[in-house]
Amino acid sequence: MGARHGRVRDLLLVRGGTVVTGQASLRVDVLCGGVGEILATGPDLEKPANCTVVDAGGLLVMPGGVDAHTAIGADEAGFGRTVEALAGGTTTMLDTMHPQGGTLDEAWRAWWHAAEHSRVDVGLHMALPAATPGMMHDMDGLVARRGVNTFHLSMADGLSDRAILQLAGHAAGLGALCRIEAQNAQAIACLRAELEQAGITGNEAGLLGAPPPVEVEAVGRAIMLAGLRGAPVQVGPVSTTGAVACIAAARLNGQRVAGHVLAPHLVVDEAVHDPDGTAAACTTLPPFRDGTQRRGLWNGLASGTLGMVASGFRPVGQPGNGLPGGLAERMRVVWRHGVQAGLLGAEEFVAATAQAAALAFNIYPRKGAIMPGADADLVLWDPDVQETCPHGSGTPYGGIALGGRAVHVIRGGVTVWKDNRLYDEGGYGAFVPCPAFSPGLSARLRHAARLSLR
């Protein structure tokens, strides 16, 4: 699995569509080639010799989606399922590896070998279970040599405030970012123990054991801890209006904070946690919420407070929190309930599903953009399709409306999905190294974050 797509690609010209980026929509053509990059954009580009033309008439041409939160880890079978992501228009994933003993470099190697089976391009976020001297030494190597610029810190798994302070400060000094999964683990454990004593377990306990205040408190505390170290921070997934308000308040105060939401939390109702209901059982942390909380999440997306929408895909049996499905539906959910519902524009859709994640994790404009030099990752999108997701095991979206459809997906300048099937000519994905932010920028961000706490 190389850092680019390796060999020189045949020329491919996407003609006649409407190109949509996070900034604008334009009627221009896109020429792809080289080693998988965009060579030129412009109106009515001349067709070079020996060039394949893709007719995008009547379709939108958007950057391939960037899914910023999955937890496949060192699971080859899980990466085999990334063909589902291609079917939904996603061409890049930023996966999270939870080390199971050993060094962080050993965890990175195990992840790398599994990720060779990915059909999409992949980058890595490394989870940190503790703040030991050895752990921080390993962080240095991942940032310097392994293309890792983001570390996952989980309050939900019991990581202490002291550890978060130490790890966030060390990461910021390296020019790296921390993503904090903010849930009050002690409160959740206490509530669930009381529920179990009352005979309430399983699905219902998942909802009642993690009420909105548990998340809101933790999000505020995560932002405060990062601010004490002058560290920019990414918080999520969030599922409550209170968490959105915490992020908005910190941003208004000058702190460098971003947040993300999982697509199912935008549309799946808390009724799935009802033990007497007809909905399929679905256990996740954070749990699904009621309509008031979901409206707050959509408002956060529309206002830019929540920058990105991820799938939260995690194969069964892998560590961490997440859902065993949803790779194919992520972008379709946002299109149907965001764009077709009139809450978001097409440009905001691109920002939420591709550009914002690429910017946040320092891989823009290689990803999330349509411009010369960017990776030739394109999705040709039918904007008018509407259908209902069928019920089935592994999907939280049964019975929920989906919109839009990826008609033709290009990754690295090669067709990988078309006519509802995988094109094996596209092969496997490439590794996406996420470069550290420059030390000078890191120092300025830390200074600004400290000032924001005054």
C-alpha cells in the first residue's frame, strides 16, 4: 500500500457535469492522469490523444467523500467491506487503531497490513490508552515517521483528566491534533449499575445510562482541558444540542475547537432503544436521541459549528464505539435530510462530507478538493434519487429515506465503482499520510487557545 497510487494512469476526462466544491458550483470539465491526480479543470477542455471521456451530463461532480471516523483497526475483513464506502461515494477514510498491548509502532504495523485490503484510500488516527513516558515517546515516532497527526483520547473508556492534559500538551508540541471522545465514563458506569439493579439492561440501558447532560459535561470539560494546554482539539462524536452549544461558545471565545457527528445520529430516533418497540435493536455510545437533539445537530451543521459527518463504522468485535454498518449510507443520509430537505446547500454538503475533514486533518487539498494537483477522487452524483433504505442486519437506517446516489466513482483517476458494481481495475487504496502541522503554527495556536481561556 503506497503513499500515492504508484504507476502512471491513463488520461481520463470528465465532461459535461456540474462541479461542486465546498466553495462553489461551476460547469467545468476535469482532466485526470499522472499518478492519480487532477491535471486540469476548466470549461470545455480539449480532449488529449488517447484519453477516455466520461460523460457527466445531468450529474454533479464532487470530491470523493472523506469519512473521518471509522474504527476498523487491524481487521482485514473489516477493510474488505470498504467496497460499501465506494458504493456510497466515499473514497478516503481516516481510521482509528486501538492498540492491544505492545508499542504504538507495532500497532501501526498491524493496522498497515490489514489496511492493504482497503478499497478506499486510508489514513490513521491512533488511540492512546494511557499517558506513560513510553506512550509519549512512541507518539513522537508516529508523527515523525508514520504519517500520523491525530491521536484519539477516549473519556468514554475512562481516560483521566490528568492523562488528557499530558497527552494533549505533548501532541500539540509535536504539531499533532487530539480528538477527544467526550462522555463521562464514571457517571455512565454508575447509572448503568443502578439500572442493572432495577432489572433494566441491554438496549434500553444504553439510552438511559447516557442521558444528554453526561455528554454535555464531558464536552465542556474536554474543551477546557485542551485549552489549558493551548491545544487545538477535535471533539466527537457529539449527539446533543448542549454539546453543540459548548463547541460554539468555545469557538466564539477564540478557542480552536472542531466537532463531528455520526450520520445515524442525524436521523435515527431513540425509539430503537425501546425494548418493547418494533425497531431493530441498536446499541451505541453515544445513544440515539430524540427529535429535539437531532434538530440541534442539523443546526450545528448548517451553522458550521459541527464541521463534518462521519459513519462511525466499527466491525463487530473490534474495540471502541461505533456501528457495524452505514458506510454506504453516510453521504446519502446527508443529501436526503440536509440538501433535499432544504437545510444545506450542495456546497455545504461537500464541506460536511469531504472538505472539512480534509482540512481538519491536514490532507487538504490532496483530498476534499477539485483542483490541479489534488488526488483525482471524484464522485458523479445523481442529485434527484430518493428511496427508502431496506431493513437488514447491521444497518441502523432500515426504513429511513436516503437521497442522491453515486453513479460513477473515480479514485486516483481510475473508475472503481459504476453501474452498481465494483471495478477491480481500480485495485486497492493507497495510504494517506497526514502531515503534522508546522511547529510555528502549533505555537501560535497554543498561544491563542490560552488567551481564549482568560
